[in-house]
Amino acid sequence: MMNPIYVRVWGDLACFTRPETKVERVSYPVITPSAARGLLESILYKPQFRWRVRRIAVRSPINFINIRRNELKSKASIQNGRAVPILIDDDRTQRNTLALRDVDYVLEAEIEVRTEVHDSRDRSQESGIDLLQKSRAMAIRRIEKGQCFQQPCFGCREFPAYFERVTSEEMVVDPKINDDADFGWTLYEVFDLNRPIEWGATQENPAMTFFQAKLKKGILEIPPWEEVKKQLEAKA
């Protein structure tokens, strides 16, 4: 296992929606592992590896903010090759969002090579170690330069996330910022991370997994996927 990569991510607003709230969004108190993984994948993603978030440092007080917005009930659609117009006055509705404000995290993450990935078009003869080293170097380079494939966000597209590379020293959090807390069952993932990836394919019928989220001294410990995926095996 190589040394982990430390990435500080921060922003004005965030919403990591609880799955039990359907219409109006209610955020978890902290960023979820799936949201952290998605944020890192917006910086660098390849199907040959996956990001594993090991720990999350919560560097700012957990504060909620209530936002009421006008939203549309319908999605844009196309019929006979033409876009169907939406009449805003007839389709508009007000919804509340219980979001987080002024969030600041440090993600301790590492890159794991996916040995189950197979692609007949990939003629590379790279070993797992070579791929790991090259991917890690590429990720560090992109983080330091502020490069990304798409703008990272905190749960919703309208809540952008900013990032920079930091050292392990930034994982030390003042215990006065947030008290130790048990957040209960928290969303871990919505995909089976062990499912073989096929180019251009998406997973059907994704199944959610959860873990017991506990904040201790400002640190949220994330269990490995191997422990959490037992939930999927129990449902099978």
C-alpha cells in the first residue's frame, strides 16, 4: 500500500441527501464516502482503478441552513426530434433543502487497482504496480494544478467544491470545533464496487449500503469496502 493522498475540499454549501427523504432534500451532517469518491473521480477517473477514502477530517463546525427554492416538477424531454417546451408557471413548485454551510474537509484517500476490470480494447501490458504508480502520480499532478474533468461538487451541481493538495498534518483537527458524535447509519455507496466494469455500461438496480458513522476528535473513519459489501451478500 502506497502513502495516501491528502486532499482538502471546501465550499460555501453542501447537501449529501438522505435516501429516506424523497421530495425535499435533507443532508447528512457530514460528507458521505460515495460523495467523497465522486468528488475525487471528477478530478481523475479511470475504470482500471478506484478511489478508496480511508478517513475524513471535519475541519469546520457542522452548521445547517434551510434553503427554499423554485424548482420544476418535470424533466426536459424530446419528442419527434424536437425539444418539448416547459411552461414554468404551470410546472413550478417550491421545495425546501436542509443543507450544510461553510464546509471544510480533508480526505485521506488512496488508489486501488481493480483486478476484476477487463477490456478487450486495452492492449496495455502494464503491471498492477506500474498502473498504480502512474495513476497516483497523475492524480497528485492534477490536484496540485487544480485540474479536473468536471467541476467537483458537494452533492448538488449548484454547490461547487474547491480543492487543493495538503499534507497529513492537516488531518489534525481542533476537538473544540465539533463534539464527538454518533451519526447512526449513513449512506456508504449506491453501487457494487466489485462489479466488473464494461466500457459504456451502467449498473442496473443499484443497491445501497450503509455504515455506522462516528465522529471522534474531528475524524470520520471509513470502513473498507470488503466489510460493507457483506450487506449486499445478505440481500442476495
